[in-house]
Amino acid sequence: MPLAELHGKLSAEVRRSEDALTGSAFNLLTLLPPDRCLLPWLNLAEDLAGTRIGLPARAEVAAAFWPQWKDGSGRDCEPDVVLSVQAGGTTVAVLIEVKYLSGLSGWPTSPHVSEMTGQLGREWQALQVVRDHELPGSPATTSRRVIVYVTTDAQRPTATLEASIQELAVKTDAAGANIFWLSWFTLSSVIESVGRESDLPVVERLALERLFALLASRRLVVFSGINPPVPVQIPWSYESGYLGTIQPVVIPWSYSS
């Protein structure tokens, strides 16, 4: 729970930490019913073409934080969050890479360099080689595996996504990797929408309030603007006529050097 952060008990360094934000936010999200906030938010994720991720609206979700995996070259790989979204007998594995005040820890390099260097590319490889039973909830099989790249961008980071997908296409046979982007700023709007429900259980409302406060403390809340003023009708009428001579007002004063 982000109580220490909300009460100003954490250092500035910790408050800038992506791991602290990831742990607090996704812990609260996974404690709520998945269809309440987590799935509606994730379903706003879109790929380079603007196509939404298309996860089930209702599903069971199992989560793992910072699993220790290996990429395609056997190097250590540690995604931030991995979800198993299970519905209708099928499971979608969702790898979530979170960014807050920094970019990718590894940038895609030239096709002349055989080694995969881009962080999203390495995580895509790791997601493909991990076995089903090693995923959260130990599903029997997965029908789909995707990456959701969560950032503070207001618009889709096209250059980053294009470079990552291109590196995968050149250095592996992973043409058309399922990499989606999601903005932190869209989460506050989802929370506000859910919060308008009158029959929301008290515990869930408290969790949403703390999640919203956490986002606000990191300045990740959308400013919805100022409501336009409502015009006030003031009755008046016009009449012509002579009001007389206006007498000047004399104000006594003096000057001394």
C-alpha cells in the first residue's frame, strides 16, 4: 500500500523510483476485481496502428512482480509485472514494462549488431521462451502473448515502438511482435469513471481513492480543465432623459517642500 508515500514518509529518491510506483499502483490494481479498473485501463493500450489490445472485459487475473527470466540469449531479464488474463478457457500472457522518469534501459541498435540490445526486444524474446507453467497462475496453455509498454507520454512514442519492432524483425523471426503502448495519464480517468458508481463497496472505493492520490502525488492525473461560467441573466431596461448637471467634487489638499 502507498500509505508511506501518501503521507510524505519516503525520500525524494524513492518517490522518483519506477519500482516504487509499479509496486504501489499495480498492487492496488490487482487487489481490486479485475473488471473494476485493471482490465478497463489495459484495454486502452494500442499498437503502432492504433489498434486496441482487446483483452476480455471480464477475466481472472494472476500477477507476478519482477520475475527472474532469461531472454533469447540466456541473459537475465526482469520484467516489471507479468499478468495471466484467463477467460473462457484461454489465457493471455501480458508482460508490462513500466517507465516513469526514464526511457528504455537498452535501446535497439543497428542490424549489423547481432545481439538484441533493445529492452522491449529482449523482453519479447523472454516472453516467448518462458514456459506456460512458469507464468502467474500456472496456466495449462496460452493463446496469446503481448507486451504493454506503460509510459508518461501523452502521445504514442512511435519512434521507440518502431525501433523495437524493427530490431526484432531484423534480428529474429518475430515479425509483427505484439507490443502495445499505454499512458499512465489514462488511469486517472478510468478511476474517476468507476468512482461515480453509487454501489461501489467501501473497501474498493478506498483502494481507488488511494490509487488516485498516488497518481496525483506523481503528477500523473489528467487535468480536466475549468467548467465554463454559467451566464447570469440580469434584468435591465433603458430610459432616456436629462439627469441634470454633474457637480464636481472638490478635494482639499496642500503641498509643502
